[in-house]
Amino acid sequence: MTLTRKREQGRRLLRLIALLSEEGPLTSAQLAQRLECQQQEVQRDRRLLISEGLKVLQTDKRPARYFLVRPWHGQEVQNDPVRAVIYHALLRLLHHHAPTPSRLYHETLLELSGQLPTRLQEVSLRSLTPPSGDTPRILETLAAAWCRGEPVRFTYCKPGEGPKTGEADVVFMEINRDNLDWYVFARRRGEEQVKTFHLSRFVDVVRLTGEASPEIRFDPRDELDGAWGIIGGRQHCEITLRFTPEAVPYIAHRRWPSQLGGEMDGPYYILRLNAPLNRDHLPVEVMAWIRGWGPRVEVLAPPWIRELWLEEARELLRRYNP
């Protein structure tokens, strides 16, 4: 092999590693298209990476999709205080979701704790809540369906409605940052839109093991990065708020989800948000946050949000001062 070809292969291997670790799982055809080479070259490079000790795995469904599993860098965590504290912070966030009654959940936390320096490990282990039972079957079934690319048949019950049965393909699972409950993002068979399902409202779930889910494009950054809880998507409205001076120290020091801008207006702080709307075209999650500030915030715009907030305040007044 000439020096030029060796250099080309080296650059391709580096790009292949990046694709497998950051964008995988991807098929040979997808990798070849991204790398602008033949599928045979992709397969040869994949075998070379494996021979060099990299853990390149493939999915069970056909066509096979490949991805790179990076090993735990336990020694790096032991020697890097900032990395160790970040691991500790992740453990504490997971601990706050400890009501999940799962021995497997607890074992995973123990594994993460094992990566910490001894001083941090001792206190982290003391903070872990012992498990209270097995992993809920519905959580286990949905997790397996997502990981293995299998559709599910499910029965789901919305508040105020009876149970409904359907089939869907799971594309994502998320813990709500506010209530710490599990949510499942799935597309029902015969529908175009990915919808959100609350795990606790599933009555029953069965994996359709003889079938494979189609490839569904779902980008959590597009759907959830601007969310105040679990509602994201592409429907938004701009809300302008004015905070009183006593609220300014708690508002102006940080950037809020979906924030468009913020500036001081004398002793007041003006905050502009691009608030996500639910299916009823209401910014329910942002409104809940606004209510929490009570008289320390005023809705300046839009007028319909201002009126909605004022009507809720009037209703409270009517209830407490009949």
C-alpha cells in the first residue's frame, strides 16, 4: 500500500470511529455514503478496528447497524477531580429518581459508584437507596423494545378515558426533569407523528418479537431541548415577562429553557421565552412555572396569555373570598 493510500485509510478510519460512536447505529450503506467509499471498504475497516481492540457491535435486525461502545475510563475518573465530581453529580441526579423499585436500577448505580475515587465512593454508596422490588415489567418491556428495535402492542389509559389498545414503535425514553417520571416517545402504527406517553398510564405492553420497527427519525435536541418538562416539538409562542426586584437575583443569573433574551429594565428584569405548546395550543409547563412566582412576575405579552394568567388569579380570589 502506498503512503497516500495509507493516509486516506487512516483518515477514513478516524471518520469511521467518529460516525460509529457519535451517530451510530448505522448500516454499511449509510457509512459508505458518509465516507464516500465502497461498502466492502467499510466492512474491512470495521474488522480492522475490531482487531485493534475497539468494541464495534451490531444490532440484531437486518440490515445490520453498527455502533462503537467506548470502554469505561475508570482510571481517568480516579485521576481527574472534575470528571469525578461530574460522575458524582450524575449519581445524585439518579438517586433522586430512586423511587423506581428496581434491583437492576440499584446495581447500575453501584457500578457507577465504583468508578469514583475512594473518598467520593464511600459517601456516594451511603446515599444510595436500597431497592424495594424488581424492575416494573412494563418498563422492562418498553426498554427491550426500544433497544432491540421491536414494535409493541399496548393498552393505554388517559385520565378521564377508558383503556385503548394499539401498536407502536418506540423511538425514545426520557425522565421528566421536573416530576422525575418516565415518559415514552412512540409512533402509533398508521400515524405520522411521534407522541408522548406517560409510563404509569400503560396498562399492558407486549413486544412483537417477530417484527422489526422501521427507521424513524427522532432528534431529541429538536424535540426536547427547549422543553420545560417533557413538552417540546415545533409549536411555540413568545412570552414576555417582567420580574420584580426581589425576584431578579433568582432569575437574571441563569439561562432558562427556550430563553430568547433577558435584560434589566431599571430595577425590573424582562425575560422573553419561546414557550412550547401542548396539543391544545397552551404553554402548560411554562404557565406552571410562571404561577410559582406569584405576584413577583407580570405577563406583558401576548395578551391572551396575560388574560389566561389573570383569570386564574381571579378564580383563586373568588375561591378564597366568596
